[in-house]
Amino acid sequence: MSYRIAVMTLCAAALTACSTTSTPSNPLQKRWNGEQAGAFFAAYGPPNSDRSAAGGTTVYNWRGGFVRGRSCAVELTVAPDYTIKTIRATADRIDPNGGPSHCETVLDADS
């Protein structure tokens, strides 16, 4: 009996170690993680490129938001169900006054 409890405890510990919950660490992630990639691309235009990644995900590179010599470039990791798992800026302009970055403003994540 104690052997079964020990095995079940180890299995439970292993399963909890595998499940990760990512908390958004920036305004872009707070705004877009969990949203449909189709909504993103419909609002801001198609990606420039894509590639397959681990676990059936696809990584899209998007660039846009061209305003007075500024642009925004982001990398979106999208799950097989087409939801955005992660988004990160690869080219951005930080506001010198401490306000939202250019990407945050362009991609509706500045609030």
C-alpha cells in the first residue's frame, strides 16, 4: 500500500512540474497572449515570415507601424489552435519620457 502511495506522489509531483503558467511580463504580452493570431493580423497586416517550431507552434515575424521613421517588429509564437502564446518586440523605440514604447502604442498595448 505504501508503495502505491509513493508512486502516486511521485507521479503527481512530476505532473505539477510539467505544467507551467506564464504570466505576462510586459504590456504587449498582457494585451496579446491568448488572443487569436487572426485578429492580430487582421488589425495590423500579414506577417513578413513564419517558421515551424517545437510542439506544433509557428513563429511569425511581423513588422509595421511605420510613423516618422519609426517602426515596430515583433515575433509571435502561435499555438496550433492559432492563439498567441508569446509576443516579443524585436525592434522597438522606447519613449525617453517613460511612456509606452512605439510597439506598445502601435499594437494597442499602451493602456
